[in-house]
Amino acid sequence: MKSNRPFQILIIVLILITVAFAAVFFLIEKKKSKVEKPAEVIAAGWLQFKMGEYKQAIKLFQKVLDGVPENSDEQIQALYGLGCTNWLKLPGGDKEKAAELFNEVIKRAPGSDYDAWSMLALVRMLHMVPADQTPDYPKVRDEYQKVYEKFPDKIAGHEAFIYMIGAYLAAFTKEDAVIAKKKLDEFLKAHPDSPFVSSAWGLCSRACETLGDKQGQLDAKLKELEKREIDPANPFMDNANAYWSIAVVAEFEVGDFETARKYYKLMMKEYPMERRNFGAMRALERMDALEAKLKAEN
């Protein structure tokens, strides 16, 4: 009778291999569960990203990705962080890798804020091309529209809308300006409290300028300034450009000297060291002289 010893040895070897694989798997899973305070690690990753330390940022985001439960909010955040870092790292981002990561976020977290931001990032990659290239504007506009239509009440959706309108106005054609103005009117009516209202009015001013609507251009500039969010913590907020732009359009395009005077004077009062103040003083003298001449002629 033949011995069964070789067969028994094989069984023992197979059992040992199975146990070894189980142990390795257990250690990997145990290692993954050891990431403590993932939110702080993610915050550290974004800090490294802002500082331009992209390799360190990737390490931190990857650490969270590997060390938290599958499809947890922290893991989705880490995936998004990795996508942004691979896209925007210098020198030379990896758009292909970034697109894979953003698509993974979209797949794992449908309907979430990170889904919206990832969709927007994918379109931004199409839109942001080297200086010697021209974006495919029809495709870019369509893709922005899709983000806005899918997320009409999310910040990312509103940002996509603003970029879309900018893409319409890039060519300075009246046909595109008509479309942009119509969409802006609808947006401002539907989202009067959007954080992008001021930007929308700014684009509306550009559309009116292209269409030759000077009064509409001035009115939109005034609304843009009125709706601008004030950040008390930012000592560098500067309204001088807005004041000057409003005054110039009011004086030369519309002939509204009252509005022009108001904003020339505001600039001189709030920004006494502004280099354009001499031009503002000359403008005030010019308007006074013109009005005096017209009065004398009558």
C-alpha cells in the first residue's frame, strides 16, 4: 500500500499558504484602519498643495485614500485632492491621471459636491489650454452647460455657468453676446442670491458692450459693484478700478455726468494715492466746462 505522506505534505503547504495570504490581507486591512484624524491629514495635503509641495500633497492624499474605509467621505475627498494635484502640479500636470481620478470620484459619489467639482474640473481641463492653442469653444460651452444643468443649485454648477458665459463672450461676436445675455438674464432671475451674482453682472456688462447697449453696459457695471461681496478680513480689496470704469462709461458712452462725477469723486476720496486721480480731476473740469458752454449757448 502506497504512502499518503506526499499528499498530506501538499495539503499542509496549501493550508500554510492560505493562512499566510489571510495574514497579509489582515495586516493590510489593519494598516488601512490605522490612519487617525483623516480630516487633518487632508487639510495638511491641501496646505502642501497651496505651497507648491505637490509630491508631499500626493503622499498625504494617498495615505488617506489607503487608510480609510472604502467610499467614505474622507476617501472621496482624498481622491479629489489627488485629482487636483495631478492636474495642477508644476512643472507639467498629468491630465490623463487627473481625469481618471475625477471620473472615479464621479462614479463613487454621484450627486455629491465632489461629483459636481470633479465634473467641473474635467471641463476646465478642456478649456485651459496652452497660450498657443485655442479651446474648442462649442464643446467647452456644451460641457459647462451639462454641469450647470446637472447641478443648478450647487456652487460648482454656478461657477460652471459663469465660465460658460465667458466662453460665449470670448469671440466678441454679437450672435454669441445675444445668447450670453439671454442666459444671464435667466440666471440672475433664478439665482438672485448666488455668490456669482456680481460676476454675472460683470459679464452682462461685457455682453451689452458687444451689443452696443451703452446704458445697459453702465447699469450692469453699477449692479456688479453693488452685488460685490465685501470681505472685511481682506485689506487689499480695491474698488478703484470699478469706480474708474463706471465713471468713464458714464461720461463718454452714456453722457451721464451725474454718475460720472459721483464715481470720480468716490475714487479720489477713498483712494487719495490712486494714480488716476489726476485724470479724474481733469474729467471733473472737462464736464464742468462742457456744461457751462452748453448753458451759455442756450
